[in-house]
Amino acid sequence: MPIYKMEGKKKEGLQKYRVRINYTDSNGKAKQTDRVAYGKEAAKALELQLRRDIKAETARNLTVRQLYDEYTKVKRYEVRENTMRTIRGRLELYVIPELGDFRLKDLNAAVLQRWKQKVEQSHNYKDSSKKISLIMKQNIYGTFRAMLNYAVRMEYILKNPLLTVGNFKNPYEMQKEMSFYTPEEFKRFIGAARRAAQRAEKTSGTYEWNFYIFFSIAFYTGLRKGEINALKWSDLDGNILHVRRSIAQKLDGGDKETPPKNRTSIRDVQMPSPLIKALETHRRRQEKIGGFSENFRVCGGVRCLRNTTLQKRNLQYAEEAGVKHIRIHDFRHSHASLLANSGINIQEIARRLGHANVEITWNIYSHLYPHEEERAVAVLNKIK
């Protein structure tokens, strides 16, 4: 009990109490504070106030590194492992080295502006010859802001000081043009994949067909890479593909099967006939493998395809087809771009992609929709 009855004179008939709080400061040192109050209710109120003051003082002396340690321990139960790895990477590479030893109470506008200038000069950790992009800088800011928002929620600080200096901006840096395959380019690409699988089948078996199927699913459905890797034959039902899981690679302990990115990513996607036919043929190939079951991965069988090998095949097929090389994620853009250019409702595109809301889809693909100013004016001209 932190409240102790004391002997001695009473004050206005009220019992004298000692309120004593033992606590550990932000440096890990054991400390104690005590005060005197008269009356049980006053003692309780004093105890509550002392605890608040101690918490506030301890919090003000927390370092950014200590906050990071606490934040990441909490956050790992709220997000997927891939997301957690991204959060850790951004903070460990671009925040902790510069600000880790700063106390929260010392994070003012001047300190944070200097931090922004450091980040502005930072180079890509994968390619030291290139500076990090504007989008990457904005992502770093967003991750740091989220950590400081956590500090506000925990009442360690009154307000988020990062909001004062604002996010990164560069009016001269143009947004990169979205990369995607047109239907004609995809036909050339997937034709190269088919020929590669046919060549390999003559000497080493049918495994190479898994890559042909992977890129076909990517283009015809717009699924994310992890969602395609996680597909099992039990997820296919006629012309419907059930998206229920994802695969995260390069994590401790190997592949990790997780739910999809968000709740709306759990979805049913109707497949076109070219993909259905390709999958039917591919299933017959896999059925010849010993131990085949409905739990076989559609792309890979017992184990899903490796991301590094997918990247190599992606580059190989593009070179053989004589088309530009795009990222694997850009096959998702290719799917959405084809539908948008064909005038498909943005809400249906968002549903097929599993976006959390239509605004995300609209922000990415709205510029692809045909301009219909002439049609709009024609409609108005009829009103006379």
C-alpha cells in the first residue's frame, strides 16, 4: 500500500497520512517520492496526482530509442510480419541513427527539421549511388509520425512535434509514370513464358509451367504476389478463385502463411476463360506428382515459388519477348489499367484488387479513365 497512517497531531480532525510511491525512472534507476496529506480522500487524490506527475516526468525523459523498443513490441501484435519488417527497417535506417539518443521532451521543430535535411541527403541502402525517392521519404515520415502518435496516445507527450515541420515535398520531382503491360505486350511476354516451359519440359520436366501459370494469374486477376503464392487447388471453384491467404517469404523460420493484407482482400474473383483453361491443364500436370492433394500450391506444388526465381524469370521472359521489363507488382497494375481503360466501374476494380476502399483505387488509376468531356457537353446540349 502506498498510503500509510501516521502518528501525530490531526489537522482539523483529519488523520495524517504519508503517500509514498516507488518507481523506476527512464534510466532504469529505482526511485522514491513521498508526500503528506490529511484525510483519506486527500491522500488518495495525492497518490493519483503523484503517479501522474511521475509518469509525465518519466515519459518526458524517454529517449526515441526507448520509445522505439516499446512501440515495436506493441505493434508486432497489430500488423502482419512483412509490415512489421518494413516499419523496423524505416525506423532503424533513417530515424534511430540520428535521433535515437534524443529525449522526447527535446524533439522540437529545429531538431526535426535538421533530421529531415539528413534524410533528404540519404542514399538508397540497396544502391548507394542513388538518393532515396520522394515517396520513400514520405513513407519514412509516415512511419515516424505513427510512432510519435503512439507516444501521444500513451500520454508521453502532449502533441506530435513532427506535425509542425510537415512531410517531405519536392515540387520538381515528377511522379514516376506507372509501368504496365498492354494486352499486346502481355501476349508477347506470356508467349515467351510458354516457350520456356515447353523447352524445359523436354529435358527437366513440367516444373517451369508453374511460372507461366503464376504470371497468367497475375495479369488476369490482379492478385498480389503473396496471394498468388498462397493459392491452393482447394481455393478454385469452377470459374471462381477464392482469395483467403497470403505467403510472406524471407522471414525467420521460412515461409509464413498469413491472412491477406486487409479484410477486403478476402474476396472471390471471377476468372476469364483463357486462365481457366490454363489452370485446368496445369492441374492435370500436378496430379501426376506423387502425393498430390487439394492442398498443393497452384504455383509450385508442395512449396510455393521463390520470389528471387520469379524475378529472374520475369526479366528472362521480357528479354526473350522483346518487351520492357516491369516489376511483378506491375502485373497488378496491368490488370487494373486494362479494366480502367475499358471503362469498367472503379468500384469493381477496387473489389477485384482487394483495396480497403475505392479512394485508394481512384487515386492510383483515375488518370487512366477516358476523358468524356465531349459526351458530357453533348448531354447538356440536349437540354433546350
